[in-house]
Amino acid sequence: MSAVLPVSSDTSVRPDVSIIVVSWNGRRYLDACLRAAEGQTGVNAEVVLVDNGSTDGTVDFVRGAFPRVRIVRLEGNHGFAGGNNAGAKEARGEFLAFLNNDTVPESNWLSALRAGIDTTSGFDLATSRVVYMDNPGVIDSAGDGLFRAGAAFKWHHGEPVEMARAPVEVFGVCGAACLMPKALFDDLGGFDADFFASHEDVDLSYRARLGGYRCRYVPDAVVRHHGSATLGTLSAFAVFHGQRNLEWMYLKNTPASLLVRTLPGHLLYNIVAAVHFARRGLLGTFLRAKVAAIAGLPRVIGKRVKIQRTRRVGVDVLEPHLNRGWLAAKIREKRFDVRLAKRRS
């Protein structure tokens, strides 16, 4: 159940973009985030705050401090995926901008993202340069990538911003700060609510790729991000949902011929991941995630049938956007995340 709370501003003019912010007990981040969202220049935008059943007074705070923000109040926690779907349903803009509640975008963020979309050349998705709040010289994400082995990664994660100053095509959007047409989001069926949190953006991007759509990384669309404020960097919650959803994303979307060829590499990836999480004391969580992934296979297979039946591009179009050499990249990524977790503990 959800309720859309009224706002005092004039809603007769349809905005170009709806900025959707999902929050669950994240009131401490919302003042900076919503001020920056409302302060966007060069684009007519509305802000939609989806409250995932918070108990920290989020709704009363936003209603009092940000009377122009439209509030979608959910009775329970529907996760990042379900929360954003609820916000998209109520959004009035032609485009949807998804923005994490623990971010602060620069004032030209939205206009830069909007300029990055060019539907005539297939670039219907645009993703931001996401940097760390406490160290804006370091990149959190420059868009999402996908390995042939079926594992996702964040481009330039943990690297200096100088490494990602040029606009380039990437596999997909980082859900922390991205933009796409509402019609496309609706046509794709939105985020997969079963994912709850983690990999829902990769899954959506994969489905968009199968439909022939492309994604552009826009370096001028800069967003500062606390990073893992809700999930935690190495929490059991993040590991469980990440490792379960990784399997669902891979099995739902990968065309059959590519699935056969990449399955050995995918199994090897899981073995290496098991060793990594065992060293972090999270092997039990890792194994529970894989059991949960298997338990969800009947639903996944049903979704897969529909996705593969309606895809519009072949493996020859998809495969060039899948990266090889996952081992070195993942080792570098995990080492950075471990150092980050230690600094924050």
C-alpha cells in the first residue's frame, strides 16, 4: 500500500524530469540531497521522495522543510527496486532521474545528464560520474560494466577522477544517479522488485541492451556519494542480496548460446568469490545467497522466457560490450572496498 501526500506547489505544469529519491530511515542525508535536487539548473524538474516505511520522522521532516517535494509514502520497506518503481508510477516527467538519498549532485548534474541522451543514436540511458563525498577526487562509479563471466562491476571504482574525464559508452547505468525516458522504463517493466536491493540497475540495463538501447557515461554529471550508506560496504545484507541477485541477473538475461559458453567462467567466478568471502567471515552468507538464488529459479525462468522471446538484438551485438579479465579487476575492486570499510569502521 502507498499514499501520495499532497504538495503546496502548482502541479499543473508537467515537468521535463522527475527526480526520484528513495529513502529508508535516511533522514540525516535528506536535507543536503533534496536541497541539491531542488537546486538543479537548466531543466524543469520535480522531486519525488519515496519513503520506504521509515521510522525516523522522514515524512514529517520533508513535508515541513521541502513543501514542493512530492512524497510517496509506503507502508513497509520495498527496497531500492520496489521503492523506485513506486516513485516512477507517480512521476509526471517525460524522463526519470534516479538519485540515491545519500548523494549531493552538482547544480548542473541533471542538465548534463539530459544532454547525454540522444535517442536517434540509441543512447536512451545516461549515467553519472559518482565520486566519494569525503574524497571527490576518487570515483565510486563511472557507470556499470558486465563481465562475460556474468559478474557486474563499476567502471573506474576507486580510481582518480582523471581516469574518467571523457564521455564513453558503457554497459549500463549506476542506479545511484542516472537518467532515462519514463516510457522506456515502463516498457522494460521497471526494476525487478524481487531483487529488493543490489544489481537491479545492472538487470535493468541488461534488459535495455537486449532491446537495442545504449548507455552513455556523462563525466560532467557529477554527484557526490557517501557510498553504501544503507547496505554497508561489506555487510551480510549487501553480500546476501548481491550474490543472490547476481545469479538472477545472469540467468534471466543471458542469451542461451552465450550462457553455454560463459557458464564455466561463471562457476569459476563463484569459486573465487566463495574463497574471498570465507576470508572475510561471510562464507555462510554467501552460501545462503546461492541457495536462495536456486530457490527462486522457477520465477527467474518464467521471466527469462519473456525476456528472451522479446529481445531485439543478437549475441553479436551484445557480446562486444561484455568485458573479459575479471580476476584482476575484481581483486583490485575488493581490495579498495576492504580498505574503505576499515576506514569507516
